[in-house]
Amino acid sequence: MIRWILPIILTATAIAAEPNRAANTVVLDESAIKNLKLQTVEVEQTDFEETVFALGRIRVAPGRRAYVSSRVPGRAISVSAHIDTQVKKGEEVVVIESRQPGDPPPSVKLHAPISGYVSEVKVAPGQPVSPDDSLIEILDLSGVHAVAAVPEHLAGRIQIGQEARIRAAGYPEKEFLAKVEHLGTSAEEEAGTIEAAFHLDNPDGLLRPGMRAEFAVILSKREEVMSIPREAVQGDVAQRFVYVRDFELKTAFVKTPVELGAQNDRSVEVVKGLLPGDEVVTRGAYALAFAGKGSVSLKEALDAAHGHPHNEDGSEMTKEQAAAARGSGDAHGHGSNGRWNTLTVFFAGTTGLLMVLLIVAMTRRRQLQGEH
């Protein structure tokens, strides 16, 4: 009898003692969700890109820098160009009074050789000038170069024509796409890097020379890979986890351990722990890790959602447990608002089950004795 009663008792114990769901679930009310500004994305299988990450700078593109100088010696009598302002090609920027005799001496008007932004003005009215002087510098920023400093050990994987996603520090929400135009002919010895240059159209002049930039050079793609945004992943390297919206309670989020694979600048591959269709928290995931069990208990949320009582661990109450809970509340009305805790319900349930099993066993034994 013990041999077939014991498995039943163990099964009952496993069902009754189910603390993981309650311990790993954060239940919030609507106001808490709004305050945390939680956002979720649905897990799906998509094309996954393998990327190389590098840092770099925005630079003036070759052929887009011009200087204004005078062919004759003299002195400046008018300077109409101002630093950080735009000029058009052919626009007058400086007037030079020649040293040749005359009354008045002849003057020479200097014009902008290209359209662009005035980056330097090295002349002022009354200043003597000579043909060797560079008076004004003009930059055409309608197109710029983004130059990445690729670590030497990764340079062999970079090829001309590969596409990259580029973000400038000044505009972190804006993404620029470009292809590798050329690789450096020599490495930077101290930094241990090789340059990879990209041409970017810049019609609005947002990108300025010297800006820091981040590069994600796309090396390859794999199809049908389950991945999630990187910001969804929490925990340390040994114990990674995400928060998944509960399948029953839309205001509950379950801490779920995951096994990860490759990652790029946007997302990370999920090897184990999630299924397509799961909703993982992206924005606000870090805050959830410090939210404890939330603003509402799992039992209260499930009771309200289903219209019948549950155990503290979120499991369904048996008829005996529900009756016992009602009886306890009517007779005593004290201690946890008349509710039994999980341990009490478990022992009550297993005790009742054992009583039933003993009665069945005794009845069966008497039948067998009567037959003999």
C-alpha cells in the first residue's frame, strides 16, 4: 500500500509547494505601470545580424574643404565672412586693397570657391596679407566621412562594401546607414586600430567634423533566429534573466532565466528560456528588478481576474481547500484576514488525502479477507 500511496503524496506535495511563480512574479497596478513607463516587445524569429562594434569620428570628406587667399599682397579693407555661418559659392567674402600705386589704390574682391560653412577666419580689416596667407576656410558638409577605428584583430573581417549602422553622439536616436568605402593602408601603432571610412550624406548639416560616432559593421546574417532587444536582458553574466508578461495577468511580469547566444548592437540571441509570442519587458526592465513583488499580491490579482480564491503561490485551490478557507474565515475571522497560508492549506489537503487513501485501503483489505 505504501508503494502506491507514496507517489500520490509526492505528487500532491509538488503541486501544493509551488512557490516559484509567486516569488518570481511582480504584480503591478495600472498607475505603477505608467510610472515605470514599461514597454514590451513580442519575441519572434527574425534575421539576426552578426556585427563588429567600433568607435570613431566624423571628418571632412576629401575634396570638400576650400581656402580663400589673395593672389596679390595688400591689406584687408572689408571682411564679410563670419565663422560658423554659411556662404554660397561665388559670394564675396573679403576685399583686399592692393599695394600697387593708385588713387585710390586698386582693390581685389575675393569670393567663396565652394558653398559651405565658414570654419575659420584668419583675417581682419586693416590686416596686411600676402599670397601665402590662408585667410578663410570653408567646409562643404553636405557629405561627410565617418571614420571607424577598427581593432586590429577584427580588421580582417571588414571588407569594402559591407554595410554599417552609424550613430553620432550628438544624435543618439538617429541612425545613419553607409557602406565601407576604403580601409586604412597602415595601422595606428599605439591604439592598435585600422581605419575604415564611410561616406554619409548630410543634407541638413547635422553631422559636424570631430563628433564621436559608434559603428556596427554588419558581417553576416542568419535567418529564423529568436532574439530580443539587448535592453530586455538583466542580471550578471552567470545569471541572465528577462521579465515576461504573465499569460493570465496583463499587469504581472514573471522573472524568467534565459540562456543567450550571439549579440549585436541591437539584439541578443535567445538559445533557451523563451518561446515565440512571449512578451518581454524592454523599457523599465531594470526598474522591475527592484520592484520586489510589486504593488499587488499574486493571490489578490488572480482572485480578481478569475472570480474565485487561489493559494498564496498562485495555484488553484481544491474544493477542500476552498471550503476550509471559507470555514476558517466564518468561524474565526482572524490572522491574515481569515485566509490560510500555503503551508496550512498543504497540510490540510494532504491530511485529507491520506485519510481517504487509508479508508480505501482498509475497505479493500476487508473485501480480500472476506473472499478468503
